[in-house]
Amino acid sequence: MVAKISAYEESRRKRMEENKKRMEALNLHKLSQALKISTPTKSSPMKRSKPRVVEKQVVVVRRSSRVANKPAPFFKEVVLDRVVIPRRISKARDLSNRVYATDEARAKAMEKAEKLQSDLGSDYPIFIKSMLQSHVTGGFWLGLPVDFCRRNLPRRDDVITLIDEEADEYQVIYLARKNGLSGGWKGFAVAHGLLDGDAVVFQLIKPTACKVYIIRVNGSEQGNSL
């Protein structure tokens, strides 16, 4: 059984048919199709962002109330001269009075020193040094035999007492890493008038005390304690 169509639906159907007939009469359907074909699809253009404008403003810098009413300081560029510290110039030594021993005189002094070493015996460690200009007039540095230092002298820097013939004592600094006598040796060498070629016999009587016997290159002998 077919349901009856309501009066509203019947009226709506008639209006739709009338609107369709009007559109066909005006050819609106064909015109809309033609516009879709002829008009290309355009993409919406990207909006260009405007450059950011930074606004600069001159502002008044806050100043302390103590200097608010005072004029701003004025700075002036000043070129400073380079500060040069003068180098210390050491006074040249007068080496004109140096006395150089001949090879023959040096050998004779060493021969006498070796005889004295033999006479002193082997109760205490002994070594001989033939004096050079660097020992008695130049740098006043006395290098000692490395083997003697390793066997008998302290392994660290220490003070060694030098005792001469008059029992006068001289303190000298022993540098273990350099195996030699430094500070104080000059005083001893000058006090005893040591010259190039003199042979000095060192006899260690204590771990930090020695006796010395000086054989002069000119032939004289002088016994001292080191």
C-alpha cells in the first residue's frame, strides 16, 4: 500500500520542478560549467611580512643624585710612551792581573798533591782538584767529582764547613744536583789567595766537613782544613 504524499511534500516537489525549468530556460547550469573550465585555479599569494622596524630613541641615562647636576666627564685620548726598564749592565771584571800556570808547573803541583794524598792514607775519602781560572777568578764555581759526591756527600743541597790551617771555618753551599760548591767558595778562594794551577786536596772528615791541603803552583805547600 502506497502512503499518501503530504500536501507539503507535494508543494515542495512542484517548486523544485519549477526552479529547474527556470534554470534550464536561463542556461545557468551550462554557464556555471563553462566558468569552471575557463577560470584556472589560482593559488592565494603569500603575504609578505613587512620588515621589522626598530625604533631608536634617545633616553636620558640615570645618574647618581650626587652628580646629577654636574657636567658629564670628558675623556681625552692620551698616548703613553712605552715604559722601558733599563737593563742592568754588570761591571766588567779586570782580568789583566790573571796569572796562568804553565802545563809543567800544573803537573808538578798535581804530582805533589798525589804524594800528599798517599801520605794521608785512606781513613777518610779524598779527592784532588787542580784550580782553573773559573775556580779562582771567574765565576767562582767549583765542580766536584761526581762519583765522590754520590758516595759521600748529601743527596740534597746543604752547607759544608771549610776549616783551614788556622782552624778558621768557612761556610759554603753545596748544590747536590750540580755536584759543586757555589756561594761561599769565592770567599774561601780569595782569602787563601788561590791561583790558577794550584792543587787542592780535599779530605772529608765528617759528612759536611772537610780538610784541605793546598799545593801552590809556585812550589810552596800549605796545609789547610776544608
